[in-house]
Amino acid sequence: MNSFGKLFRISVWGESHGLAVGVLIDGCPAGLKLKPDDFTLDMDRRRSGQKGTTSRTEKDIPQIISGIFAGKTTGAPINISFYNEDANSKPYTDIQSTPRPGHADFTAKTKFDSFNDYRGGGHFSGRITVGLVVAGVIAKKIIPTFNFKASLIEAGGLSSIEQAVDAAAADKNSIGGIVECKVTNVPIGLGEPFFDSTESLLSHALFSIPGVKAVEFGAGFEGAKMYGSNFNDCIIDSTGKTKTNNAGGINGGITNGNELVFRVAFRPTASIGKVQNTFNFDKQKMTQLELSGRHDTCFALRTPVIVEAVTAIVLADLNLQKQAFSTR
Ligand SMILES: Cc1cc2nc3c(=O)[nH]c(=O)nc-3n(C[C@H](O)[C@H](O)[C@H](O)COP(=O)(O)O)c2cc1C
């Protein structure tokens, strides 16, 4: 459904053109210092406005509805909301009859019997990720010694991201990109051997970000081409430090104390300015679609902070579980 996590549990809610979007967080420990300014840095990293991103500009001021009192978390559920103030629903009038190729318009309409809010992609919009970012800020406070760094390492297959974005925009087209995330100072022992392995939980959360098409840890797909003698990470000291990090910091589902490293592939934006073919469900025939809404040419530009946020959410939850079962 729309909730994730065991002890630190989040639910995201809202629609792109509804009144508001936000996150409900349950299980956050009491007593964490938290003020509205703490969200600013990460919220700004997600914000649109730079070249290649949508011209929709939302103020994104966090409305703290509950769970924080006198500058500290109370232990009660935290609800943080963001009003939608710059939505323009007009370009979406025909989207129910002529779904955008590659977006969720068709699956949403079919699964929810056309009751879905289709405006701006509704609950399938990238806008829903604001809730992830603020939950990530709180999660980072639960594990303050962990260091997170995610960055866009290529877009449209090029390391020159600006060049790739310019070329796509000039062609009324879109591109995807790859985000690499590294986390240092991760203790040994987070994660479980099987279904709750660190890779499983991270992948579950990462694939929930709209537009994610692949996740690889350490050497990832390249590892399948290597000999074991090259792939195996040789332990070089009593802390478990390894000479290489082809496993990406995880063995047997459990963090091994080395840097956690993985890459996430984002697809090209579905909504493009080019004329595309689609099916008209009202007229029961093929038709052409020319979109006029505001869209990110490369929404991957805005995702490194979202990747960091979901990573922090997963690791904070695993760390709370480790503390709760401290005999292991
Ligand atoms: C921050 C962010 C911004 C996004 N902006 C757009 C956009 O402007 N136009 C669009 O078609 N998709 C955008 N997306 C991607 C869609 O939300 C996503 O492709 C859609 O929900 C279908 O899901 P899928 O690609 O995972 O199948 C964005 C995603 C994120 C994370």
C-alpha cells in the first residue's frame, strides 16, 4: 500500500493538483531537535527551477501539523504537509481518454475504475516525493553519525549533464539519468539474512520513487562478468575493512562496515513535447497526443536528495531494529 517501514514507518499521501501532499511518520523517537529550517537544505535540493526541470514553482513550506512540540519530536505521529499552490490542471482535461505513453495514466485509470485523480499524474506524480525528503531529514537525525552523499553521475548516457539536457530540450525530448549514492560510517550488522536484507529493503524503498527502473549494489551488473578472485573483497584489518568494495558494503544482507554504495537508474520523463501516438478510449481508436503541460526534461536532476532520503529512512529503521534487538 502507501506505507513503508517497521519501527520508523512512513505513509505518503496526496495528489499533484489536490489541496496538499505530505507524509505521516509513525515511530519517530521522542526528543529529537527539529525546527522548520532543518528541512530547507534538502528541500532546496529537490526544488525545480534549474535548467531541465519543470517551470512549476511551489513554495514548499512545510506545515508541521503534529508530532513536534517546543522544537522537539514528541514521540507521537508526525504529520508534515505541503500545500499545492501552483497547479494548472487545464492541460490534463483529456488525459483519461488519451493516456500519456509511458506514464501511469492508463494503469491508474484501469486499476481504479477511472476514479483516480488524473490531474498532473495525481498520486503518481513526482510531487509526492516532497514527503520522502522531509521524512529523510528526520531519519538522518536518528542516525546522525552516518554520512550520505548522492549525486547524478550521468544523464542521457553522458557525463556532461548540461550538454545532455540542452540537446534533449532542443529536441522537445526528455532524458533519464543515473544517481550514485554512497553512505559512510554505517555500522556492521544492519539488515537481516533474507527478506529484510539491506539490499531488499533499500531496493523496495528506492523502486517506490516514481521513475526508478534499476538499482545495482557495488559492482552490480559488471560483477557478473568478473572472476570470483577479482570480485571477492579481501579483508585487510580487524575492523573488517576491505581492499575493494564490489559487494557495495553488504554481505549476506548485512552491512559489513565498509562504504555502502549503489546506483539507481531513472527513466527519461514520460511527458515530452513531441507528438506521440496513443489510444483514445472514448473514440476507441488510435490518436495523436501533443502535451502542453509543464514537465521536467530530466527529472533525474532532482532525485539525488530523494535517493538519500529513502536510504536514510531504511537505515534509520534498521538501526532502530538493531537497538531494539540489541542481543544480536
Ligand atoms: C522528482 C520527480 C519529478 C518528476 N517529474 C515528472 C514530470 O514532470 N513529467 C513526467 O511525465 N514524469 C515525471 N516524473 C516521473 C513520473 O512520476 C513517473 O514516470 C510516473 O509516475 C510513472 O511511473 P514509472 O515511471 O515508475 O512507471 C517525476 C518523478 C520524480 C521523482
